[in-house]
Amino acid sequence: MPATGPFFRRSLKLFARQAINMNVKFCLRASAAVVAIALVLLTIQQNFGHLLVYYLMDAAANPAVSSGVQVTGEGLAVALRVDEAGILLALQATWGELGAFALESLLVLLITVPVTYGALGHFHALLRRQAPDLKSLFRWYTDLRLTLPCMGLEVILAAVTWVLRVIGMIPGLAMFAATINAPAGTLAARLSGLSPLVLLAGMLLAYFVSCQLEPARYYLACDPSLGLRGALRTGWAALKGRRADFFWFSFSFIGWELFSAFTYGLGDIYLLPYRGLSTILYLGIVDPNQFQSQEVTPHV
């Protein structure tokens, strides 16, 4: 059975930090390329694109609006009303705006995914004591045999993650909507305080399930010959007997992920190689024991 446990996870992350320290130039070159492209696209989308924005409004000023989802011939409207707090959270978009947003999101995916896979291949080469060249970062753009599988896989992962998040949020939101306006002293009013915990539990469960598909990304980036189906099968089989352990391993990067989110992705300059190298070692794509006993700095 593959190694598991806190000590094993910490050891792999230590090895990854050592690899970064010994190969700063190559790691930062790869991650900086990904971050730069993502930031340019984010800037363009925020200034010229279509964003779905939630509006926080005064509930008393909009007495006719109730919580729920309304689908019309013109578009979609979503509202969450909390009378006790006096707020109304609303989103309204036409079908044209939703279509433009979906198209722009697909274009962003098309542009960012190949270079991300190139970066993961970069890190794989470093762990194998090879010197990756700059062209390898962008080879997933130029060969459709590489581009199509990675795009297909990322669409699957994004769709599954989104669906799981929505499903995971439903119990907590349903409990919140059903109990928030309940009379004080009733059982429903007492249960309203539990809705955030139910919401958090649902989101954690969704994250746990989505983690099980994540290894496919690393297997495909490190071995494109697997193809989309092969990467999914190999990634799923790799976690046999340690699904919960991989969840905790993935969750251990949450601090860096939050930092990256608050810095508009700048934190990915370090997070991308740190998590990428750690995960490649965790999955055994490169044997951690081999890494521990041999120098990984490429000779250039």
C-alpha cells in the first residue's frame, strides 16, 4: 500500500521546497509565464468583458422580491432575501450576457490551460534531473494531440467541480432559507444557527469528491501518451486506499490558495511549483525515494 500520513505529506512538501530552492530559475520562469498570461486575461476581462455581479440591496426597499431563481424569456434572476438583516442579495443577467460570459470563460480556459500543463511538465522534468527548455512551456499550444486532451480534461474537471459545489451548498442554503425568518424561540429559529455549519460541511464534501479527479491533470501533463481517458483511469487508481489522505494533502495548500486569491493570482508564482512538485512526488510519478537520494539540479 502506498505511503500515507502527516509525516509522509510533510516530507514531500519539504522535498518540493528543496527542488524549488535548487532550481529557482526554472521554477519561476514556468510559474511566471502562467501568472502573467492569467493576469493579462483577467485585466482584459474586467475592463472589457462580461462579469456576473451580485448586488447587495435594501430588502425593505424591495418588498416584492423573494428568495428564489426566476427564469424568463429575457434571462435569469437569482435572489436571496434576509429580512432580519435587512439585505437582499440579487443577480440578474440576460441570456446574451450569460452566453458572452460563458464564451469568455471558455476562451480564458483555452489560453491558460496549455501553458499550465507546460509548467507541470517543466516541474516533472526538473524532478527527473533534466533541464527543460523554454519551448516546452508552450508545446501544448502547438500540437492539437496535446491541446485537445488537456482542454477536454479541464472542461470535465471544471464542470464536475461546479456541479459538486452547487449540490454541496443546497442543504445549507435550504436550511438557511427555511429558518431565517422563523419566529424566535421555535425549533426552526434554533436550527438557523446550524445552517452555516451544514453549508461548510457540504462544501468540504464537494471538495473531497472533486479532489479524487485532480491527479488526472498531473498524469496527463507528465505523460501525454495516456490521453484523456487514460489519465482519468490512472489518476483514480493511484488514490486507491488513500483518498482521504490525498484530501488532507490537497487541503494543506489552502493557505497559499487564499493568499493567491487575495493577490489576484500573484501567489501562484510560488504556489504553482510548490503544489505541482509536491503532487508529482505524492502520486509517485517521480519516486520520492529517488528524489531524496539524488541531486535534482539540472546540468545546463
